[in-house]
Amino acid sequence: MGQIIGLPYQGGTMAKAKAKAVAETSGALFEEDFVLRTLGKIGHDYETALTELVANAWDAGAARVNVVIPTDANGTLTVEDDGHGMTPNQFRSRWMKLGYNRTKNQGNGVQFPPERATWRRKAFGRNGIGRHGLLCFADRYTVETWVDGILTTFVVSTKNDQSPFHIEHEASGRRSGHGTRLSVEINRHLPKSEAIRTVLSARFLHDPQFVVEVNGLSVPLSEHEGLIETKQLEIEPGFFVTANVVDTTKSARSTRYQGIAFWVNNRLVGEPSWAVGTTPVIDGRSRFAKRFAIVVQGGDAWASNVEPDWSRFKPTDLSARLFAAVVAYAQEAVDTLSALFIEENSEDALMRNREEFRTLPIGSKVEVAQFTHDLVKEQPGIHPESLNKAVKALIKLQSARNGMRLLDRLLLLDDSDLDGLDRMLEQWSVQDALVVLDEIDARLSVIAAIEKLAHDAATDELHTLHPLVTQARWLFGPEFDSAEYASNSTLRTVAVKVFKSKKQDTTFRKPRNRPDLVILQDATLSVVGTETFDSGTDHLSSIQHVLLIELKKGRSTIDRQEVFQAEGYIQDFTTDGALTGAPFFHAYVVGHAIAKGLAPSRDIKGNGGEIIARVTATTYSQLTDTANRRLHGLKESIPSRYEDVSGYDLVQKVMGQPSQASMVPADDNAATSTKH
């Protein structure tokens, strides 16, 4: 006999033929492991699978569940409960429906058998996945369920390509009482009974009226291996409670019943929560809250302080004192035990921000790591998302700090002014020194990389030299050594028009961490600028300075043609009319050599005779020589630090590790590089 999901049960060959016809018409067929592949962890982790099956018994209003685990493979595993059971129609409409929505069809509350009509619970189940936990062990299992004296047995299998799972066999009988028994012959993932007993007792520890046995044995709270501490609290003379802290070792899938549970006469009062009364103890989403539970046990003396439906304590002075004592104890336990998570939480927060964190200099990394550790230590209950936001904010602040002001002071000192240098160093903290040394190291790395790559015929200017040169604007003079220089949207728009009008094969790239690049036929070029507020009455911003750097490709020699070409670019910019203000253009044409007789620099005048731009021809060697002098020859004094490092390794150090950049839609004027 067979049952096909979505078809009335008819049995026999006729039903199978009809089902096959429907399947062939619709064209929908299923692999045997279709359901198993949709279960995630439930399908391959026996602890999760059995936890879900016991949670089903909880949702069925059971008071006792017995899990029987065989000692050998091919033995039979059973999960039996004394819940309300199911009629044949209920089994088909609930168990045999894919994605059954329990909340929609049955609500959040648990239905109990008649003898437990006064009990109250909230259900675990929501989406009908947990009932398939037996598929973790085999592709076929048996469900026996009985209610009102009627027993129905179903054999459920996934071995049917016309249905994800189906009823392979059905039989009826009689059995008194109510309940459900699941059984499966284990073909895979044989559980370990001792481990399962500990896991299940921890998962359902919060309610003493729900007893879970594994092979006939349960684990009382007092014998639980996760019990860390038991302490008696005196609320007032004659009124005591016992507080127990339990390490559940692994977090459950649901957080509904995590927190502090109150027991009175071995019965749960209300629902567990990490808020006691109106006082929150810890964020229930934190790592601590998902691992530990606190059970507060009270005797018969407390019964008169509980509401008749056991939903909560009555609002009495005694209850208020109980809550205050439990909150104080719980906070003390959290502070003590959260030390276990300081390193884990700190590492998690840094890992979530690892791409930004790895770009920081070593001194900033130390500061961010120490801040993260201290924050977790001071606020052990902090939620991971809050910690992540705090770390992200600090990384951004550290990224903005680059030791520029301190480095400027160093560069202004005379070489012989050792006394002045000594006085300045006395005013620095260790962190200040680390910041400055990081900046110096970055600049020395730039110099070394350019020296190694500039004369290499295989060097790709676009992806190596130009990113280095445009990032290190200080190579072109102290006036450009400012964090204010950045890509300007108006300037870029004009640049697109200017170079497009040249009828050249131009492409704009805007990768992360470097300015816009214009890729010409024989060169690469970057255009960046600064804005300033107009001192006039309108107080609007306008572009003040423009830095234009053109790197010639190959082992090129700069002649008048290249200089005139740069002048033409500047004329096009100034006559376009779209730029605000009257910026001064600083243009540099960089190559391997300069033609004989070519003046190294040339001023360009406007219509009124004023100088509006300067074009300078220079070589990579001139840039690096100048940079070395500006850094007081530090590179020459510590040559071994860079001699054994290849130019491309230095590029990686300067530009950071390769990472995916944000995508910008390309058009006929622009293209985007996704990596740098």
C-alpha cells in the first residue's frame, strides 16, 4: 500500500498508477536523498537529530521521553513519548506535509493530554523540519502513534522518485493511552548513549516536569556533569533558594528556553529568561547566554507566592527580594565565567573585521587588539554585533591616524639638531613612536619598491608603479603631503570629457585605495585635487590645487612632445568651464630618462599673464633620490631591511593584501577593476 503526498490515500496498484501519471504530467521528480539534503545539520549530526526528535515530544505535551540507542550498527533506535499522539488524518496533514507550518496551524502553545490540561508550554517547532531527524540514521523509518485507544503504524520512506517521502506501509491496531513511538534501523551515524544522555539532559534542563531518559536512565540536575556551582541563597529567614549554574557545553538551535529558570516544588514557574522580573541580566544572544543556564530551586514555602496557573510569581515584597538576590548572584556568575570567552570573543570580533584590520600598521593593530580585549573583559555580556560595531569604529579611527603631524615635525628638524630630536622624543608615548615608525617604514617601502621595479622591463606600470607613485604624493614635494588630497567627482567628470575628446582608447578605473586612473595609449595618468571654502560671501567649496601625474610606459624618454601633451591636458581642463574656482595645476611627467636639452620644468600662463600651472619632467631615480634626502637617508642606514625583499613583495606590503573591491557599473567612459 502507498500514500503519495498531495493525493488522497487509495492504496494498491491503481493509486500508484495515478501518482505516476500525475508525476509524469507535471514533470516533477525527486532524488531519494532530496529531503536529507534539505535538513542541514539534522541530516548528519546525531546529537542535533535526536534533540529535534525529543523537542517534537515536548511539543506533543509529553511528560516523559525514552530514547533507546543500540550498541551496534544495524540495531534499532527508538524514541518513545507519552504525548497526545496523532490520528491518521493528523499524521497525514502534519507529518506528511513538506514545510508544515506549526505556528500557523496549531499556534505557539503546546496541546496536552487531558490529565495535563493545566500545564503550559511554548512549542519549539515552527517549520516542520525536526520530525525528519530519523533520516539521519536511515532512509526508512516507522512511526507508531496512538490516541483514544487507536494505534496507527506508518512506514515512511524516501525511496520514491515521484515524491520526496511517502507512506510505504500503513496498519491499524489498538493500544491504550496516548503517545508516539519512532523507530529506525541504524544504517549510519550510530550515536553514543552516554554523550546523548548528557546533551539531552542539558537541552531540556529548564523544566523538571519533562523527563528525558536514554536507555532507561535520566540525569538529575544534582548529577549533571555540567553542574559548575551550587549555592544556597537566603532571601529572608525561613525562605531559601538553591542556585545552580550549569554548563550546557553546546548551544541549542532555539534560544526560547535559555536563561534563568525558577523551580518551586520541582515545577517550572513561568519561562526561563535572562531577564528577572524587569531587570535584564545579560543579552540572551551572547556566547555566555547560549552556553550556560542557571536553575533556582525553591521548596514548598514558596508555593503561596506563585500564581495559580504557575505563569509567574505574585508581585509581593518577598518576590521582589528573591529577584534582587538572584540578579546579583547571576551577574556575579556571569562576571566570573565570562573570562572563559574573553579570548574567543576578541578573536571573533577581529576576524569579522580582518580585511580592514590587516591594513593597519603594527602599532595600530596592537592598540585595536588591546581595546577589544579590554572591552570584552569589562563587559562580558556584550552582544557580538555591538562588539563588532565598536571594533569597526576604532579601526576606522586608527586608519585616519597616520602619524603625519609627528612626521612633519621630524622632517623640519636639522640633521645636527640632536638635542631638539631628543626633547621631542621625550614627549612621545610608545604608541606615538610606533605610529611614526610605521609611517616611515611605509614610505621607505615605497622608495625601495619603485627603485626595484622602475628599471624592470617586465613591470606593469598600471598595476604596480602607478599605484605606488599616486599613493605616495609626498614624492612630489611637501605641499602635496596632505591627507586632504582625494578624488574629486567634478574633476573626474571633466577628465572623462577631456580625454574622451582626444579620441584615444581611454578607460577610467577607480579601484579601492588609490585615485582614479586614466589609461591612455602610451601612459597611465591620475588626476586628484583638493577643495577649499571660498573666502567670499557665498562660502562655497571650490577646487584649489590639482595634482596630475603621467607615467610613461616602457623604457620611455621624455621629450618636448610629452611635455606639450601635458600642457594640452591642462588647457583642456581650464577651458572646459565645469571646474569651480581657478585651481593651480601641478603636472608631473615621469619616465626613465629625459631628452637632452629639455628644460626640467615649464610654467604655463593664463590669459591675464598669471601662472596657472607648472609642468615638470622627472625620472624615477630623481623621485627616489629626493625622497631619500627628505627622509634623512634612513633607507641607506638600514639597507638590509629591504635588500632581500622583491619589488613585488614590497608592493603587496604597501598596497595591502589583495581583496575584492566594490563594483562600480561600467559605461562607455568608465571601467572598473575588481582587484588591486
